[in-house]
Amino acid sequence: MAEKNKACVIGSPIEHSLSPVIHNAAYDHLKLNWFYDRHEVDETNFNEGVEELIQQDYVAFNVTMPGKEAAHNYCDITYGGASRLYSVNTIVVKNGKTHGYSTDGDGFVNFLKDENIDLSSNHFVIIGSGGAARSICDALFENGARISICARNLEKANEIIDTIKNAERDITNPHSSINAYELKNADELISNADVLINATPIGMHIDKEIEFDSPINLELLNSDQIVIDTIYSPLETPLLNKAKSLGCPVYNGIYMLLYQAALSFELMTGQKAPINIMRKALLEEINNRF
Ligand code: NAP
């Protein structure tokens, strides 16, 4: 039998990464001659770490924070959001060249499309101005969305806007708009959002305890809204719990995690990702761990 194609996730720390479970479930299901594991690679020795793995015949990598900028600098060629945000989470080695992609934002948009959440008619309100918010905003902007970022640090939110607006694009969608607001002054905006996205860690499990807190005043929610959390531990944050009780469609952080993995899988293997198989494996692993 031919040698297996080798892929892995790299970062530091890396031992808790869920990526091997998701990718290996897909390989098993499609009977692909691939295998996927994880390796500790520090961002400060990024190039040496990847080179060593390429010498060991690894042909595809996922990169976790904080190595995504180093990965961008390492790649021979970058594409789309990876070039715009200087951030690579997927590297594919092809014909001796390293190709860098970012699947966080595009994966998120694929998830919205699969759930029939319209990109051009809805007003998206994102809470937070960190890495997750940046990827989501860039991909939404690329796809013609009306976006408001609400952050406690207005300067960081404005930096995201500058990056997105100044980035080179083949075409700028004429319907796209993006503005920033201070979270503490954004109550009206939040209650008028069509799609509300939490991209902060507020509500996460901390030392196995859920932080019973929400990034917004929960009284601002109403049943006409779609509510998305980027957090997947716990699967239901206080924000999602309240939104669900009002009858809102709710989506936890599994969706973002799964869809970025699915797109990476497709770039690496050239095969359509078996998303339901990947979701099942991910949920089983999360339920076992947390
Ligand atoms: P990050 O770069 O550290 O950004 C965190 C953001 O949350 C910052 O804007 C921070 O504001 C804000 N924040 C933190 N505590 C806050 C508070 N008490 N009040 C208001 N804002 C607060 O982190 P990230 O990488 O963007 O991750 C954010 C969340 O997304 C995490 O929960 C992470 O688990 C989740 N995530 C999920 C996926 C997935 O695949 N599902 C992928 C990536 C991230 P300051 O800048 O003012 O500190």
C-alpha cells in the first residue's frame, strides 16, 4: 500500500487541539489514505519547525494561534483572507511550494450559507475586536454584508476596519459596510441586530465552571434575532440559553470550528468534506472532554 499522506495541526500549546479528531473521522469515512496528528511548533521557531515536518513528508498543516502570522510570512503564496489579514491557518505543500489560506472567515460564511442566513439583507452585529472578530468581519465584508463591530476597545475595532477597507480585493461588493461602536453605548444597535455574534470569551468554561456572564445585557435580545456564539465550551452559553428561551435560532462555536476544518480538509485533500461525520466526531469528543 502507498505511503499515507501526512497532515497535522501545529501550534504551542497544541495537546488540546480538536483538529485530529475531526480530520481523521473524515479520512476514515471516505477511506482516504491520509492521517492527521498534532505537533508542538513555537511561533518563534516557526520556519524551522515546519521545515522539519516537511522533511518528514508532511504535506498539509493547520496552524493555531499565535502562529498564524508567522505562517503567513512563511508561505510562498497566500490567498484571499490570508493575504488580507496576514494570517494563515492552512498550509498545503504542492510542487515544492507552500500555499497559505485562511479558512476561519470563509468557513464561517459557508456555515451561514448552509443555514440559509442571508448575507446581504441582514445587519450583522459582532461583539469583540480580537482575532475571531477580524476573520468573521473580513469574510462578511467580502460577501456584501452590513456589519457593526461593538467592542470595549474602539481603537482595536477601528484597526480591523482599516485593515479590511485598505485590503486589496479583486472586487469590492457595493453592498458591504462596516462601522465600529463602543460596546457600552451600543444597546440600541444590539437590540436592532438581525444576526448577533459573540466573538469574546465571555460565557466560556473557566476551570470547568461556566462563567455565568454574557457580553451583552440579555434583556436586549428579542425573538426576531439569530444569535451565534463562537464559544463551544460550553455548548450552550448563557447568551445562547437566553436566546433559545426567546425562540431565536441559535448556533454555538461548533459551527465555526467545524466549517473552518471542513474547508481546510477540502483544500488539503481535494475531496468534499463529509460535514455530518466531522460534526458527530467533534461533538462526541467535546462531550467526552468537558
Ligand atoms: P482575542 O483575540 O483574545 O479577542 C477577544 C476579544 O474579546 C477582544 O476584543 C477582547 O477585548 C474581548 N473581550 C474579552 N473580555 C471582554 C469583556 N469582559 N468585555 C468585553 N470584551 C471582552 O480572542 P479570539 O481569538 O478573538 O477569540 C474570541 C472567542 O472566540 C473565544 O471565546 C474563542 O474561544 C472563540 N473562538 C472560537 C473559534 C471557533 O472555531 N469556534 C475560533 C476562534 C476563536 P480587548 O481587546 O479589549 O481585550
